[in-house]
Amino acid sequence: MEKSFVVSAPGKVIIFGEHAAVYGKVCISLSFPAFRNYSIISSVFLSCYSLLIIHIRSLYILPLVFNRNLIIIFHFVLTFFPSPPFSFSALQKPAIAAAVSLRTYLLVSPNGDKDKDFIKLDLPDIDFSHSWKISDLPWSIIPSNNVDNTPVFRPKPTESLIPEVVSKLSEFIYDITNPIHYNSAYAFLYLYLFLLNKSTPACTFTIRSTLPIGAGLGSSASMAVCLAASLSILGTHVSPPTLQYDDFSITNSTDSSFIDSWSFMAEKCIHGNPSGIDNTVACHGGAIMFQRMKSSIPSVKTLIKNFPTLKLLLTNTAHPRKTSDLVSKVASLTNQFPLVSGSILDAIESLTKEAYNLIIRPFFDNDSKNRLRDLFRINHGLLVSLGVSHPSLEKVKLLADKLDLGETKLTGAGGGGCAITLLKDDIDTSKIDSLLNQYQNEGFEAFETTLGGKGVGLMYPSVNPSTNLNDPTVDLSHFTPNGFISIESKINIEKFIGIENNPEWRFW
Ligand SMILES: Nc1ncnc2c1ncn2[C@@H]1O[C@H](COP(=O)(O)OP(=O)(O)O)[C@@H](O)[C@H]1O
Ligand SMILES: C[C@@](O)(CCOP(=O)(O)O)CC(=O)O
């Protein structure tokens, strides 16, 4: 490997269903391998279950068994099978998240003979840089059996982080006292050990992002996907991608699934117990409807293909908030007023499903857009009533409403953080400029963005024959670690490296 390359992945916004996604109803999931051990108890159990389904209207179950006749057939079939092919778990209410056009970029530059024994991680966005001697890393701790040989021989992520590796790795980062630095270094080293080996040529990894960090827009997941993609390429576990920017054909998804699965491990290093939604959106792009399970069963993620291009204003109030505090706030409200809060959460669930039905229709016309905007307004109102808005978020909404630019809702946990405004089509750009000025005066950072963009991508900047080296705008000095670090603004990151401005980008 002697070529530099860049990988990139987007951030995400939750467009509908936040907070409701934390609550669920009992669900029965089918697990066919469990058909083996029949017992009479299972049959009795299932009878009770069927009665429950018929009599308790609010019970949420898989679509397969919504129909009463199917339940009866299903029950009948089960009596001939050895054991209950189902397990009780709680399927949470759905939420919809979509990729945004703000992205993280990771430059991989081979060190060559200089520093050939050291790998370096440069994270200028968080003011951190660190090197490690490759031969010092705890290679022997990596279990040799953690491989998958279908369809090709490659490392296989584990369900949870391996405690021995975690403990050994802590010796290599014990001197990093800032938790933000620590998390990023930890995620990097964990993946490096599993995806590469001692003889992989030393490289410098430099990360820049146009996403605000810690604002609920998935900056950690987009970084995690970049780490997983770059190390998968270096380890030759995946082939370089082939899809161009405007190519939406379906390709073999094994490589992107591999990257997704390892980015989830990096997210675990950073967050402990992430849902996996952020890295899924960052990896595959587009939009996703997801529903968590209460137990350890993985979330149900439905990729929404052909997500319509929606013009959006994303506004970061810069007011800090902690997701866990806001989730607890809603939890105490639901304890205090279970019926009232339950109705609000049910309403959020209904509007999320309504939005999903609008979005997946092959024709997404002006009427659909208007309806989606209405759902934005309703969803925000319901979140306000749950107590998770904030004066700064209300200010964002008020200023946009005054100019009649579209509908605004908070996104993510609320209590500060970000709001999204689904803009009307054909609005006067001077109105948007005026709004941006007002936001700036309030100390808000606003970005015009589109939803549902590309997922993880790769670019070899200097070698693609289509690069016109005489073009003065093609300045390859940006693709050196120092050049990459010295790009001075987010606008310039997009201009010099961005996926829309460089035809060399390809996507998995
Ligand atoms: N550009 C970046 N450079 C280095 N680390 C980053 C970058 N972006 C995100 N991170 C890591 O991800 C963490 C942010 O994750 P989190 O608090 O969940 O916020 P977000 O909602 O933006 O994902 C940071 O503390 C840092 O460890
Ligand atoms: C409030 C919640 O629904 C979304 C939180 O989103 P974020 O942390 O702001 O990206 C919590 C959750 O789903 O885990």
C-alpha cells in the first residue's frame, strides 16, 4: 500500500420518532431454530398468547400474526412442532433517521521509511495527536479464531467487546486523560488490532469533520464508519467501491455490511451500548426506519430506498444537553401521568408510521411534502408537551415560522442540541439569508443540508486518471496530513475533499 486515500461517511438526523423509540409494547418474535424441543407448556403458552392477541388491541406484534386467521393457522402448525418458535421481547416504537450532507473525512497516508515503525492518529477537530509503536501493540491478545470464512476469510466482530483486549488496550491509552480523546483513540486501536496485523505498513490517520461534535448528529458513528472502512481497505478485507455519486444501483452489500459491523464495534468503544442506528445510517446512507428490542435481540432496521431529496436547514443551538437526562425526564413524566404520556407517545408512533408510508411511496409529490411538513409540526408539538424542548429550540422555530420558511422540529434528544427545518420549495434565498443572519446573532450555527445522501465512500486522490492535474482547483497538497489539517474551514473541507466536488469518490 503506497497510495494515500480518503474515506468518508455522513452524520444523521432523527426525522421522526425520537423519545417514543425508547418505549415499546410486548412483541413476540419468531425464532424458527427453536422448533426443536416440543413441550406441552409451549402449546398452553401459545394459546394464552393467541387469546391475548385477539383481546388486547394495543398489543404490538409482528405483522405476520396481525391477522386472526393467521394466528389460528400458526397455532395449529405449532402444535406439530417441537417447542415454542417464539420468544417474548419488547419491540420499541419506530423512529426514522436519515443521512445528512455533513460528513467526516479520514485521510490515510503511508508513512514510508520515515516513521515506518509507528502509526499515528491525528484528530485536529478535538485537538489530539498520538503515535504508537506497532511492534509494542498487544497483537498476541487477539483471538485467532475470530474469523468468518463465508464468503471470504475475514475478521468477525464479536457480540460485545472482548474484556481481555479492552483491559490490555487500556495500558496503551492510560496517559490520555481527556475522555473525548480517550474514546477516539480507544476505538481506533481496537479496530486496528482486529483488522490489521503487525506487518501492515505504518500509516498516519488524519480525521476532519464538518459535523458538530456531540450535538446528536452522529459524529462518533461517522468517525467509526471511517475508521472501519479505512482499516478494512488497508487489511484488504473489502474491495474498493465502484458506485459513482449519482449511481443508485444496488451492489453486493457484503463489503458495506462488513464495514457496518466493525463500525458498530468502534461505536461500542465510544458509547458502551449504542443502538447501532447511527453507524447503520452513516454506512449505508439514505434513510432507515428502526425499532429497538428491549432484550439483547438486535434492532430491526429497514433501509428506506429512494428516500426523496429534501431541502433542510439544520440548526445547532450549541446548547449542551445529555441524551440520558432527557430520556429520564420523559421516563418520570410517563410514571407520573402514564395515560397522558402514553397517548402522546402513541401519537408520535402513529405519525412516524404515517411519515414512513409517505416516504416509501414511489411518487413523492408536493402534496406529500406538505403532509411531511405537517407531521414535522405535530411531532415537535408532541415533543414540547413531553418537556424536551428548550428556549433555544423554540427560538429557532419562532424565527423560521416568522419568515414562513417551512416547519421546524427538534431532532434527537432535545433540551438544546439541534433543530431541523423542512424548507418549503421555491422560497426566496434572501429570506434564508436573513434567517441565517438572525441565527448567527443568537449564537446558533445553521447549515443547509439535504437528507438521505450517500453512505460510506472512498477516494484515491492522486492516481485517478480523471483528475486534471492542470486544473488550478485541484490542489493535491490537501491530501497530505499537514495539508489536510491546515484546511481552515468546513466550507473548504467540502470544497477540496467533499464528495460532491471530487469525481474520484466511489461508494460501497
Ligand atoms: N471529528 C472527530 N475527531 C475526533 N473524534 C471525534 C470526531 N467526531 C466525533 N468524535 C468522537 O465521538 C465523540 C462524540 O460522540 P457523541 O457524544 O455521541 O456525539 P455525536 O452525537 O456527535 O455522535 C467524541 O467525544 C469523540 O470521541
Ligand atoms: C431520545 C432518543 O430517542 C434519541 C436520542 O438521540 P441523540 O442522542 O440526540 O442522537 C433516545 C434513544 O432513542 O436512545
